Amino acid sequence: MVVATPKRIKQIKFGLISPKEYRKMSVTRVITADTYDDDGFPIDMGLMDTKLGVIDPGLRCKTCGGRAGECPGHFGHIELVAPVIHVGFAKLLRKILRAICRECGALLLDPKKKEEYIEQIRILRKMGQSAEDVVSEVFKEARKSGTCQYCGEAQQDIKFEKPSAYIEVDEVDGIKYEHKLMPTDIRTRLEKMSDVDAEVIGMDPNNARPEWMILTVLPVPPVTMRPSITLESGQRSEDDLTHKLVDIIRINQRFQENREAGAPQLIIEDLWELLQYHVTTFIDNAVSGVPPARHRSGRPLKTLSQRLKGKEGRFRGSLSGKRVNFSARTVISPDPNLRIFEVGVPEAIAKELTITMNVTPRNIEEAREYTRRGPENHPGANYVIRADGRRVKVTEINGEELAELVEIGWKVERQLKDGDIVLFNRQPSLHRMSIMAHEIKVLPHKTFRLNPAVCPPYNADFDGDEMNMHVPQNEEARAEAKILMHVKNNILSPRFGGPIIGGIHDHISGLFLLTNSKDKINKNDALELLAKMEIRELPEPVGKENGAPYWTSKQIFSQILPGGLDIEFKAEICEKCDQCKGVDCEHDAYVVIKDGVLEQGTIDEKAVGAFKGIIIDKLTKEFTPDIACKFIDDATRLSIRGIMRKGFSFGIDDEYIPDEAQSQINEVLESASDKVEKLIAAYKAGELEQLPGRTIDETLEMEIMKELSKARDSTGEIAGRHLGMENSAVIMARSGARGSMLNLTQMAACVGQQAVRGERIQRGYAGRTLPHFDKGDLGASAHGFVKSSYKNGLSPTEYFFHAIGGREGLVDTAVRTSQSGYLQRRLVNAMQDLEVQYDGTVRDTRNMIIQFKYGEDGIDPMNSDFSKPEAAKRIIDSVMGKVKE
Amino acid sequence: MKHKEATGREFKPLEHVMVPEHEVLDKNEIDKILAGYNIEKEQLPKIYDSDPAAAAIKAKVGDVIRIIRQSPTAGRAVFYRMVIKSSK
């Protein structure tokens, strides 16, 4: 089937509703502020009139005859005694009033100009563009005119007082006379405005006459959108909108009574203002300059605009996102004994959430068993649904009985049990791996448990993070979740074509310690290390010591590798020598795996880490996701055994460096300070050589920064010489488990320059950063260079500078996350409906081609090798048998 | 708009290094491409007739243009665009 030009919504018409229209759509006029009579029945022509729809069960709508739930509700209306301004249009009204004649209502422009503007607006509208700019020009031009071109009336200034007062200012002999415009006056003027003039100000006179911005009739929303609630005490509690409508009707009545009784102008005006206030807050209860209408308890009322606006409003809160059933949320905690695709679910949650079983001849016995067990006996059932659709709650008492009644065609809502597929999610859901399908494991206690290796895709940690779980409710959804969203099918990230699930922190340290050691491991220890894996046999021992056989650590690691795995790569600890010695690497940084045996090299982040793990990558792509899964499970368990065998800790003593190193560091810092002083002296003497494209001041700053960062680096180097592979922090940094050598340098040697916006710290008092320094001091310590290390502690000034630099980092992250979040949201919104078709093209929902070949090359980035165009090379190598040699 | 006199020194978009190769396709080729993707002409991406490159190869409204572009991912990428009237 080829759809030539798919249909689209052609247009949406927006306009104002005329008073006539309001009356036409109204089913009744509302005149009494009362709601229910003494018997609790709605009063005719009251706010709860049954013509407006029904909410009480048993009653029927007088308009459509529908029962509660069937009747959608119908609008009524209130005839306002005096017109009031609609707040939403107050600003526009001001503009219009200033642009039209106070006598004849004509737009104060020449006829020729009007024609020109109409033409411009029509063209813009035709092209689907906004006519806003033209219209604002019209208002600007029309305002300039002092007298009317048509009737010669002199125009007066109009003052606008928020939120809805318009005052005309007349100047006679330098004395100002102020005169308040009542809504009636304004309406008269607007009524005089011609249809052509309305078009010039960008309105469509058929759909929106200017005078319709002033309300003479107020629509009363149907009761269905403002239902009253009956409290336990039997008392009725009305909706906020109803309360507001009561106010409006009361004031409306009082106004009428007063006017008919011939009350003085002052009182009339007061009442008019009060009516204006109530109508204003009915529409929007957060207008600036208007005190919000409050409930008796002091809580501001939620009126029309509050229902729509903001995060909890109709759009963002009820339409774009809403609450769901069959979901659970709780704190997460780690459990390395779970497999990576499992999730530990608290028993309390497993008992609450259910899966609906359709009873068939094949599962009838199972279904009966669940029913028999009841809701309290864990894998039980909470409800059964009979063939006629009636739901029956399963209880401890009726379980046995009910189980016998269960028949084919019934449904049993059974509790979750081990192996059920659920969706597991952590916000913010920034990529598809933020929601993955897990298999349930029901566990005691109250937290969700997950294997720490799946933290990276969720970006989760255990400092109090909470996660959500959703239970798919039918076979199709479960199958889809299992095939598309299962953890094992999401090991690779489509973002960079490598594994996103893998070892973190201690997993990497552990395997590093294990495989980097030359330990001879006796049988007991070997079995201890491999205890958690399904390994039934140890390989041939390499030799004997004191008569007892021993194994190497590399042999132990090889046990978890599948046979047939061949790879060679450089490990993370590779020192990137100019001439790579390959197999003869003296740091044991060249990894060789042949037929699933680690022949040499050290296992670290590059081998098993999330994001980088080459072994995981290869196992998923060339073996199967199941094998990769098993490997991650085994590797993480082995590593934890490995790290516990040696013990691994870090303390303040690990930051200790010998005195001679400390004095070397001091020397370096000393000489750097001297150099900076020299630079400053040269600058002051005007001898500093200016860098191209920089001012002399910028040059000085750059030179100083360069000198100081050089000094910091060399102190780091000095400290590094005394911190060897026996140091835990070094092991973590080098193996890629956590932290970097820079972190260690800052702890042990020198913290270095603190920067704000990439520059040395300049802010503070006039001419200096802190009162501790001379004015105009350009030296290192006066602009945020921290000589001390974290271990030695910072001086008061250094501490202050450090706080400045640290604060900038915090502010940056806060700002960046919100900005990039919004950027991503817009991008996703724009592209979410695009789809790669079977012919490789990218098309939108109208079947229009967006891209002829996905990504121009048609490559699935998930299956590419770390997004490098070298997939072909790997295939050629494996076909040629190059790796195997 | 006034018609400028040719001076022989006008900017020629097609000769610029960053402008990819454009060509107008004949009827047969168009049919073949549309059949290949199983689409109607309207489903192709669009290009204005006033686009400097389209104007340079004298493409008319309703023509289909082939654009061959150097791509960082694929090396060579082929695109087709249908010429539409620009609104100005």
C-alpha cells in the first residue's frame, strides 16, 4: 500500500466566544447561589442544576437523560449585571484602546496604510508565519496620532493600572483631569470599531470581535468538571470553581439590587470592582496585583488557569504524564550474588503486584494452587475473575473453596514470583538503557536489589537512589520486554558500540590484583576463588611446591573465559611506550588470550570495565549475549574473591611521601614562585614579550598559568615516584577502577591553581582578592595558587580560594544539567517518530523520507566496534585467521 | 527584482569546494529511484528552486535533483530532492 499524500490536520481555529454564542450553548441560566436544597437535591437554576449534568449516582441529567458517568455535562450561563474585563486580554485591550478613536472607534491610521498592513498580514498568514511584528507596528503607529483622522476628535492619554483599570488623562491648561473608563465605556468604543480595523490589528472579526474581550455573559462550567465531594460526616464539600461561582452570583445579585434601589455612584463602583475581582480570580487566581482568592483555611483557590498551568497542570501532569498501576518504587541496594539480569524484589512488593493468568487446560492446576495459597502465602493469588467478569477477592478463608471453583475461562491474578519479567527504571530516563527488563527474584527486606555491574546504564549508586518497577500485564508485552529490553540484550550501548554493563570500582581492582600477581595459588585457595562459579574441574597445575600443586592467577581467571576466545589488546595500565614491545611488555600490559586461556597480560578496566571492556564486547558480538552475561557474573564474583584474598584499603598514610621528596616539591614550588615574580617584574618593566593576538595583561596571565601548572605537574611527578604499585590509590588510578593520578597528586603533593572561568581568581576587594594581600599583587599565592597538598592542609587564604573554585564547579553542574536536559528533550521531541524502515531509509509518520540510508552508511552503531569504521577489519582478521596465528 | 548584467565574475556555487555535486535527473532515472524506494515523488526531501545550487543547474519545479556528498561516516552519500517553488 502506498499512501500518496498522507492526511494532516489542516487547521485549528482559535477565536473568542461571543455573548450570543455563550447563551446559545447554555442549557440554563444560573441565578441562585445555592447548590442543594434541604433534602440534598440540586436546586433548579442553581449551580448544581441537573441540567448542567449529574455527578450523584441515581440521578439523571435533565438535558441529555444520561446517568452519572454517561452525561458529559453541559454549560450554563450567568448574565452579568454589568460588563467586566477578561483579565487574559487586559494588556491587549490597553493596546487597542490607545490605537482607536475615543469618539468614533476608528483605528487611527490612514485608509491606505490600513490596506497595506492587511495585505502584509494576509501574506504572512498564508505562509504560516506569525503576524505579530506587523501588528505591534500597527499599534505603535496608531498611537502616535493626536487627533482622529475621521471625526477630528482630540485623543487623550490612557493610563493602565494593573490588572484591569483604564484611566483617561485629559490635559487642560497644564492641569490633568483623570477619568476612569468603565468596562461599559470601553465596550462601546470597541463596538464602534469596524471589521476592517479589527483585521488591521490582526483579529479575524468573524471569530473574534474586539468587544468580546469584555464579558457580559459568564459561562458556567458543567458540574462534571467541578464535582462536589461528600465527606464521611455527610457534609458536602464543594469544588473551588463552585465556590468562586457562588461569589460571582452573590455579588451580581447585590449589584442588581443596589442599582435598582438607586444606590449612590460610589457604592455601585465599589460593587462593580468587586464583581471584576471575582470574575478575574475565577479565570486566573495568580494575577499580579490581585490578592489571590482564598479558601476559609487560607489556601488559595485553584481556579481555571491553575488547573492548566505548570507541572501539575492538565498538560504536563495529566496528558503528557500520569500515574500508572502495576508499578512499585523503593530504595535500591547492591547484591553481587544476583545475576546481572535479575532484580531482587521485596516480598511485600511481590505480594501486592500481580500478573493475570488466563486459565487454560494447561495451567488450571497451577492456577488453582495459587488460589488455594491465598494472598498471605507468598506465591499466591489476590483476586480471581469469574467467566462473567466478576472480580472476587481471594482471602485466607475462601481460598480453598474458590480454588475448587476455578475453571477454564476464568482469570487468576497471581502474585509475582521468581523469574517473572518486569521493567526496571531509574530517572532521568536519558537513554534506552534507563529502562530494562529484569527477571524477578523475591527476597526478604524492603529494598530492590541489583547487581552493581548494571549501575552504569542506569547511572545508579546506592546513596539513597530509588528505582521504579513496572509489571507487564499480557503475554505480548512480556515477550516484547524479554526480546527487546532484557538486560542481556542491552549490554552494548548504541551510543558508542561498546559494552555499557561491566565491572566497576572493586571489580576492576580485584581482577587487577589477581591477574597482575605472580602468586602461586594452592588448591584450597584456587577452589575458594572459584567457589561461586559453576566450575567443576581445575586445569593442570603449572608446577609443584613442597609437594603441593599450585596454579597461577592467570589460570584461575582463564576458568571463567569461554573456550574459543582469541584476543590481543593493550591493557589500561599500558604506559604507551614509543615503541610497543607487544608480547614482551615488561609491565605485563599486553593481554593475549588464546582459546579462552589468558596467556599473559593484566586484566583491568580495558578488559572488563563498563564502557571499555574489550572481552565483554567481543563475547557479546562474536559469542552470544548469554555467554557475555555469564562472563560478567563470573568476572564480578571472581574479582570480589580476588580483592578479599589480598585485602584492599586506603588511608591517610597512603598519601605519605618521604621528607626528601617533600623538600624537592617545596623547591619546585619555590622556583615556580620565583619565575612568576620574574615574569611580573618583566611585565612591570615593560619587557614582557607579547603573545600574538593577546594583550600584554593576557600574556602575563597565560605565562603565569603555564608556569604554575608546569610546577604542579612536576610536583605530581616527584610524588608519583614515591607512590608505587603497592599503593592502593595508585592501583585504582592505574587500573582504571577509580580516581586518577591527578587526584593523588592533589592529595599528596600540591593542589594547584584554583580557577574561575578558566582564569586565576581575580574577584574580591578593589585591587586585591583578599585583605591579606597588597593591592595590585600579581603573585601566585594572591590569585589562588594552592601550594599545599590536601594531606598537609590548606592555609586560610588557600582554603578560601579553594572554596571559590569548588563553588564554581557546583554551580556549573547545576546549570549544565538543566540546560542539557532541556536541549535533549527538544531533540527527542523532534525526532521521536522517525523510524528506520526495512529498506534502510529513515522515515517519519507521514512516510516521508528523511534519510535515504540511516546515518548515511546504514550501520547500526550498537553493532559497530566502538563506533570506529573498523568492523570490516575485525571480520577480515577472523576469516584470515590472523588472530589465531 | 532588477536583472543584473552578467559580468562573468558572479559567484558560481557549484565550483565551491564545500558545495556537493548536484544534477537534475531525467524521467527514467526518477522512475527507477521512486520504484526502488516504493514512494511517490512527494515523499522525497525538498529543495527550493531558489536554492543557489538548484538555480545553478537550472532545476525547475517538479524536477528531482541528485546530490552526491562526501560523508564522514559513509565516504560517499547520495541524496535525492524534489524541487519546489520557493514562497518568495
